[in-house]
Amino acid sequence: MALLRQHGGRHPAQATRRWRPRAVTQDHTIMKQQRTSLRAALAGGCLLAAIAAAPASAATVYWTDWTSASAAAGTVSGTLSAGSDTVSVGYSGGYGFAQTSGGTNYWTPASTFQSATVSNAPPAADIIALSTGGTATVTFSQAVVDPLLALVSWNSNTVEFGAPIEFLSYGVGPYGSGTPILNAAGTGFFGSGEVHGVLRVIGTYTSISFTHTSEYWHGFTVGIVGVSTPGDGGGGSVPEPMSLALLGLGFGAIALTNRRRQR
């Protein structure tokens, strides 16, 4: 009874609730909101980091349809359709033979010309076969980004582009297999054995040139993933659909958490 009189006749727990400072409750609410905001920031950061780390899927390559050739002039002409863009492609520099309408399909097996970047091998028999060494030039009617060269049977050949290149794939082909050995500058290669594969010339170009050495014959064709458009900084790239979806989820989660926090 003495205890009840000490608290004005109320139960001790009720007395405690009455006299609990309001600031403690407010501080607890603020700390809870801060923890929620921190969790939202961490979750959003993890999603954005996952997007940045996610590898891009292989792209569809638009390979040139070679349509005409002039042995006397040493030129070959064709076109490629990159989405809604049609690009005229020209080759000059002499050649051993050119297939523009049927013939042997040297782009086999397809897996040799596919990679994490390239989803499709050249689809037809079109090919330009070089024999006498010299300078070869490929021109485009509009700027293209990171043009690709698919190669067949570049045996013991020394090649120089004067621009950075990288091999996306190489392997067995109609004439065996070989290994491309990049030079110290990363602008050319030596073909150790029968090199078949795909290389990329890094950058944005309206023409590319390379020198090569003589052999019985070594062939190539040209492809692109996209053209350069004004304002894209020469990148010519479009975000992958999965990356866009992840980005939307990340920002959506952050917005939802912020809305809950404001209630």
C-alpha cells in the first residue's frame, strides 16, 4: 500500500509511462528513420553496383553484304543494314578473289566467330580474299563504332592497323587453327598458324586501313554493331535491356523507401 501511495495510487508501470521523457520517444523515432534511410541507400548502392558489374550480353553484328567486285580496279562494294541505318561499304587495295553471290562458306564452325560480344557469325559465303601484301582500306558512308573484321586463314601473316585492336574470338576454321599474337603497341598482330576469328578495331571511323604480308590467300569480311550518332560521344551504344530493368528496380526501391519514411 505504501508503494501505491508513493505513485498517487497508480500502478508502478503506469507511473513510469506517465513520466517517461518525450524526447526519448522522438530520438528513437529519428534513429529508426535514419536506419531505414541507411538501409535504403545501401540497397540502392548494391543494385547499382550489380548493374555496373553485370556483363553486357552478346550483340547482334551487322555483317556486310558484298554485292560487286572489280578485279581490274581492285575494289569490292557492298552494304550493311544496322537497324534503320544503311551503310555503304567499300574495299580497295587489290585482292586474290571475292565472293559476292554464293560460293564456299568459310565461316565455319560458327562458334569460332562468336564470343561474349558477338552473337552471330557472318551468315553467308561473302568474303574478300587477299594474296599480295600491301595496304588494304575499308571505307564507310557514315561513321561506325568499333568495326569488326572476321578472318579466315591468316597464316604467318604480319598485320598492322595503326590503331588499337583486340581479338574477340579465335579458334579452329576450315584450314586448322592458329593464335594471333598482338604486337607491343596493340595495333597489329602476327598469325602463328592458321588464324580464324574476329577482331575489333577500337574507335569511331569512316575508314580503316591495314597492311598485311603476302601468302597464298587470307580472307576477311567486315561487320559493325552500330553507327555513330550525334551527341553519343562516338560510343554508339544502347543500354542492355536487363541493365535498364535493374536500374529501374534500384531507383524504384529507393523512391518507395523514401515515401514510407515520410509518412
